[in-house]
Amino acid sequence: MNKHDFNPESLMMTYGYKPELSEGAIKCPIFQTSTFVFKTAEEGKAFFELAYGLRQKSDTEELGLIYSRINNPNLEILENRLSLWDKADDCAVFESGMSAISTVLLEFLQPGDLLVFSNPVYGGTDHFIHHFLAKIGVHTIGVMPHQSMEEVKAMIEASGKADKLAMIYLETPANPTNNIVDIADFSLLAKKYSTDDKQVLVAVDNTYMGPLWQHPLQCGADLVLYSATKYIGGHSDLIAGAVLGNAELMIRVKTLRTFLGNMVSPHTAWLMLRSLETLKVRMDQQTKNAQVVAEYLNQHPKVEKVYYLGLLEEGTDKYTTYRKQCSAPGAMVSFDIVGGEREAFAFLNNLKLMKLAVSLGSTESLAEHPKTMTHAGVDPEQCKQMNITAKLVRLSIGVESTKDLIWDLDQALEKVAITESKNEVLG
Ligand SMILES: *Cc1c(COP(=O)(O)O)cnc(C)c1O
């Protein structure tokens, strides 16, 4: 038979699982166990030699199962399946997106290093960078959405720490405004500052595109990170994270994970295996729905501006980057309502089908107010520069009928009273 490369969605039900090792069960059972029995003491010794890197693995040898903080079949199968979407050598799953992010930052940064990061970033990441990394003496430079690569270079040079640049951390599209940055451009910048004995790494939080619509490793990034709580889990019933990259970097990530002990539990891994079977159909439907929602909002008189990749104007730099880097606009739609917090809250309080909750990427549609919720801890002056203002509302679009979603948005916007004075102020 001819060799045939299956698409990832065709492999999500079976890849990496051997029924004969589990009584022929068609589905991978939950390996709800803390430890694994060695056949002999010699076998236990051999497994530990590999786990602790005391000797090289022979060609035919696989790391045996030892203890669920080090390895577990549910985690290994999940990691193998997740690796297919991003064409990564390896993957490590974590107990949350934040623990994936903080483990990567802790492993690859040390006191005195310089970290360059794009703004805005997820509220938790923003906190970790500004509070924890500052505390351990890591210098940081935040790049604002309007800044060019020339300006970024100038900031690195002006910092006097160019030789200490260790990592560029990007979130694109960014939560909550869908701001995008060019991964390939930043990868070139990282190469420029790399030397024979120091590689400047590029890590990308790809949560907003899930593993489907953007593949940062293919654009030159070294590590890709996910809050798997979002599209990958997809049902608002678990918290998890993932990191993917080449074998050399992933050994370091997995080693730190072993000692921090922040791997995902077998049960959560099993839930994610189930989620992955429908990842593509869910995400395809969600992005289709989101385009309809974004277009509806874009023509509504009570909506001032819509932040959605599917509405980017042709000919702009952001549009060029989007077309080069992403294969779909995603299911996250943010918009400025005419007015401010009062109008935004009136809209949120009147939704009937969509739920007022943080998180995203799930089968049900959610709505929230970034300025007072997910991004409440972000510096107010910086918020303004990143368009995170009182009038911004963030929607995550699910798999419901678009007729019902539009009905809901319509009736909630209908109930928003725009006061005379507000209208005058807005001219
Ligand atoms: C939710 C989120 C995170 C944090 O993930 P948790 O699973 O909640 O820890 C990180 N980055 C982005 C972009 C997110 O949306």
C-alpha cells in the first residue's frame, strides 16, 4: 500500500494507544494509579537510569512506567496526540495553563536575564511577569501593540542588557483584543541576539488559536504553550496546560515538571483525550459562528468597534501577518460598546443564552468585561494603550445556533440605554 500521512483529526481516536495492553478495551482506560510495578529490580534500575539521564537510551528501549509524577499512560498518549497538531517532537501537559507558562519561564530564565514580551498578555501571565519575575531579578521589556520591530530593537539596545536577552515571549492573537504580532519577525530578532553559546528562545502562547489555526513552531518559534482549559478541553469542565517543542528543550521542561510536580492528573488527561476527538469539528463550528457574530456586531449602532481577525482590513500590516500566520479568525470576538462600564454591564446583565463568565474556547458562548475581570490586575495606564477600557466586552463563541446567538445579542443590546449626556460626549 502507498504511504499515507493521516491528518491529525483522523488520529485523535486511536493514535498511541494499544488495546492489547488494556484487555482489548477500544478506549484508553483511566490509569488511576500512583505507581507501577517493576517486573524485576534490574528493570526498575534500568528505568531510573533513563529517567535521571544517567545513560543514553538504546534504539529499542522505551522509558518504562515508574511513578505518575514522572509518567503515566494517559499523559503519554495525550502528549503524543497533541504533538501531531503542531508537528512537535514532544509535548508536556500541566495541571493548568499558568503552570505550563510559569514552568517555561522558570526553566529558561535566570536572575539578570532580559525577557522581551508582547502586550497585552493574559492577566495571570502579566502578573507573573511584573511581580514574580521582577522579584527574582529578571529584567523585562513589554512591547506595545503599536510598536514596530525597529522600536523593539531600539528598546533592547537602550536597556543596556542586549547581551542578557534570553527569551522573547509572545501572545498572539492576544487576550482580550486579538492583537497580533509577527512570529517570524520576532524569531529573526531572537536569532540576531543568539550567540554560539546562548540561544535566545521564542515562546508563543497559542491559546487563542488552539492547536488548529496557527502553528508557531512552523513560523520559527521554539516553544508553543496552551491553556488547555480553553479550546483543547473545550467543555468548561477542566483546568490544564501544555507546552510543545523540540526534544532538547522538552527534556528540560519535563525535568522541571517532575520536580515541581505540576503535571496533569490521569483523570484530567483522560478527559482531554475525549475532548481531542471532537477538537476540529468544535473549533470549525465555533469560528464559523464567530464570523457571523462579528459581522452582526460590526453593523450595530450601539457598537463602536469590533476586534476580530475576520474583520481586519485588507492592505494593513496586521492583515498581512494574519493571512501569513493564521488559517482562521478564531472564535474570540471583542467589541467596544457605545458608552462605558454602565452600558457594558447593562449588556452583560441582560444576556439570556450566553453566560457571564471568564474562560473561553468552550462549546457554550461566554461573555465578560476584561477591564474589571480577567485584566483587573493590569496597570491602568497600560490598559488604555492596549484598548482594554471600560467599554470593552469580550465574547467567546460556542457551537450554538447563530440564530439564537444573534437573537440574544440583539435583545441584550436593545436593553442598553444610551444616555443623552453620553451621546453628547461622544459627539
Ligand atoms: C486562560 C489563559 C491562560 C491561563 O490558563 P489556565 O489554564 O487558566 O491556567 C493563559 N493564556 C491565555 C491566553 C489564556 O486565555
